[in-house]
Amino acid sequence: MRNLFRVIIPLVVIIIFINLYFVKSDKLQPIDNYPVWMKDSAGSRTDQTSGLFFIGERDGKKMFISCDDIGKINRISVDERKNPPKFEFQEIKFSVDILALLGKFKKRDMEDICFDSINNKILLAIEGHEYSSTDPSIYRKKEGIYELTFNNDIFTFDTVLTIKRLTLPEEVYAHTFDNVGFEGFSITKDNFFLGLENYQTPQNEFSDSTLLYIVNRKSGKTKVIGTSDLKISTICGLYAIDDFNLYGIDRNRRNVFYINFDKNFNIIECKIQQLDLSIPFHPEINNIIGTAPESITFDYNNNFYVSLDPWKQIYKPDIADRKKLSNEELDNFYTFVPIMYKYKNKFK
């Protein structure tokens, strides 16, 4: 009987912990067999994924395009009928002219990506890098929003053909720095939404807030919104459902936020929810240092997806957590494989 108690009591404690964690936790929990390492069976993967955009469904699979900090664009297929969801990746090639242009960048720092279905163009936010923020005239020549054309259609293209930097109002560049630009970007038919990563202090340090720019695509008229009162410290991913309903990722606080605007882009309400960012198959491991959520996109069913852009200097489990992980899982950390999450939208 004593041996039976030794088995039953720990099981009861575990069951109570699991129920309390998932029921009582204030964090938004992943759904549908997520999270998943962003790596396929052939070993293909993304690298420092910072932008993600859902383009639709094809052959029963969810389809995305993504961009990486290291200057790569991928098309991603996810079969959610599998457990865990099964990934396939296709790296997109660049034309000779584009490679020549990107070769002039000290870093091809791609931060967010959108598909403009009306104009059949891909729009890409690129951050400026010159490794010195003392001369903004240098890095501001390259940072901004770029328009890309491609071959075939959005589901089958394999090459980006042309790239053009869009002209934006000068005021949106007023507070960019070297390696601090528009990490959040989204579009509607009439507007661009640009999220500055962070509003830097005079000492080039991170502050507690940032700036959101809403730019009319035809007139260039710009609305500037500070986020201090909204309790949003960083914007590293944006997704506009329409002109008046905007979602975003606050990387530093590991939050998703929802903003509802009136017709003049005054804020009616702002809601915030912290994300559970546990690792695949280990819901108890959810405070990994270096986990950086940097993208958000929605499917047709009011679910949203988030990907991690690991900080390569410190992205690893602590010593206690390592004992719980397989060699393959540890290798995913050591090679900085991003993770994708799926959540049900609880805001609306």
C-alpha cells in the first residue's frame, strides 16, 4: 500500500499542476498541436525569422511567406492534419539585379513581409545597418519599405524579379537608428501601418515605448501615435485586419496587442495579452532567455501565428531544462531553429 501511495501521490501532484497551469495561467496558450520547430524532415529551416504572412490554403495546407534577419525569403507549407504539423520550405531566389543591390547592404536585415494581393506585389520592411548611428543620412538611404515583383503566382513563385524602395514621408524616419527601424509593417488597400521597433533614448538605449505610423498610401498623410500610455514598449510585428483593427507583437514584453481605431485613427481601445512561449512538447519550459516573438499573421479562421527570431548570443535553455531535452531538441537550440506558434484570437 505504501508503494502504491508513492506512485499515486506524485501523479496527483502532476495532474493538479498541469490543470492549474493551463486553466489558471493568464498567458494565451497555443492551439492545434503547436508550437512546432520551423524545420522540415529534410533539415530545411528558416533562420532568424522576423516576418510571417499567411497567403492562403493550397491542397489542404496552410501557406505562408516569411523573411529572415539574414536576408532570405521563404515560402512555407504547413500541413496541420499531421501531429505535429508538418513543414515544407522553399527558399526564394533573387534575380541578378537584386543580388547586386542587396550586396551593397552591410546586412540584409529583413524585418516584416506582406503580400499586396490587389497589386500582386510583395512588400518588405528592411532595417538600416551601417554599424554607426552617428550619421543617419547613411543608413536611412537603405532602410524602409520595398516593393518586390516575382514570377508565376504567390503560391508557385520561386524568384523575386525586381525590387524598388517606396517613397515615404520623411517624418516616419525621424526616430530610426542604426539597427532600429520598422520591425512591424502591415497594409490595407488605403494605408500603411509602420511600427518603429523602439523609441530610443538620447543615449541610444531602449525606452519604455515606441511609435506607430499610419500612412495613407495615396496622399502620404501620416498619423503618429506614441505607445507610452498603451503600455507597448516595442513593435516587432503588425497585422491589420482592416483600417481600424490592428494587431501587433511587443517583443520585449512578449505580448500581443489589439488596437481599435475610429475613422480618424483615434484609439477607441487597446487590449494586451501575454503569450505563452513554451517550446515544442514541453509546456512547462516557457521562460527561455532569448525567445523573441517578432511576427504575427492571421488565417481565415481568426487564428494568428507567431514566429520566434532567436537571439543567437543567448538562445538556450538553462541547466535544469537541458536535462529534460533530447539531443535533437538541444541541437535545435544550438543551431537556433525558430519556433512557430498558433493562437486563437481572444480579443474579437
